[in-house]
Amino acid sequence: MKKFILYILPIALYVVACSEPSQLDLVVDSEDSAKASIVSVSASGDEKSYTFNVGIESSETGCAQYADWWEVISEDGTLIYRRILAHSHVNEQPFVRSGGTIDITEGQIVIIRAHMNTSGYGTDVFKGSVSQGFTKTTLTSNFANDLANQAPLPNGCAF
């Protein structure tokens, strides 16, 4: 019996290792882990001329996979402002980058979200206004995805 097990065990391990992934494996390996998430937002300045400081967390590997911009959009999905990120932030996670001037009113509700060069927009965003503050929320994965083709767009990655 021991000899039988010694012969069968390697074959069984080989069959299991070479089998097709299960649905569970496909879910675990989804692109969600490669999305950029907004983790903080603050604003300063004057009405119609704000500067935003935006914190982003992303699984960057260098220019092959990095957060290439963050943007401010209206509730209906109109692009208000886009801050291009010209390089990766592999060893700086999460990182904060400022941008502006952003032409919004103090009470205008906006959404701040980030984009990865490989996987598109993340769904973890911040929403709010300068007067009321910004809170974390989640968007649907297809909300205003057409903005990914709207200028300004990055023209490369420095490092």
C-alpha cells in the first residue's frame, strides 16, 4: 500500500497543478488589485481657484504599471481638472500630489478619482465639496470611463 501511495501521490499532485483555474482562482486574480485608490483629499485657496492635495494608493511596479493621473469630475461625469503624474511612485505608497487651479465653487459637489495606465479608473474615490469636505465612496466600474480618452493625457513615464 505504501508503494502504491508513493507512485500515485506525484501523479495526483501533477494533475492538480496542471488543471485549469477554478472560478474562485479567477476572482482572486482579478484586476481590482491593480486599480488606484484615492485615500485622502484636501483643498485650499479661493473660490474658482482651488488647489487640491490628493492621496493615492496603487500597486505600482514602475512605468509598466503606475497611477498616471488623478482628476476632478462633476457628478454627471464631466472632466473639470486632470493632474498628470509623469512617473511611477513604487517606493512612495501612498503618495500625495497637489494640483490646481480648479475652477469650482465652494459648495459644488465633485468626485476625485485616480487612473492606472494598465487597468483604468479605480472605484475607490472621494466625493464632496470644499465647504463640506470630502468623504470616501465607491463608484460603479463604468462611471464616465470615456474620460480616459479625453485630453490632457500623459505623454510617457519618466521612471
